[in-house]
Amino acid sequence: MNSPVTPWVLAGRIFAIVGMAFFAAVAILFFIGGFWLWGLGSTALFFPFLLLIVVVERWQAARGMIGPPDPEPEVEAE
């Protein structure tokens, strides 16, 4: 069975998703308001959080925390 998710992975996921959502929303508002330079800056700040979620998920997958469950051992009938 796969091990449970650690609090650090959970915190990394939450931090990355909140950061991506915030900077995407701010960028959209800046673009709508006509502040193109600020919108590009907010868009640029979106990508470190995207990178963080990719790193967290790859780290988690490398340690077997996510993915398909381990196969059950076959028991032979006597």
C-alpha cells in the first residue's frame, strides 16, 4: 500500500495552488484594466508556483506516495 501524504507535500500543494490562483487572477485584472506591464509581471510570478507544484508532485511520485497501488501478492489455493 502506498504511504500517506506527508504534511510537507500537502503544504507545498496548498501554497503552490494558492499562489498560482492569486497571480493568475491579478494578471487577468491587470490585463483587463490596461496595465500591460503589471499584467506581464503578474504572469511571470505565476510560473514559479507552477514549477513548485511540478517539483512537489514529481518528488512525491519518486517516493511512491502517488500512483497505482502495489499489487496484492497472489495466494495459491491448497
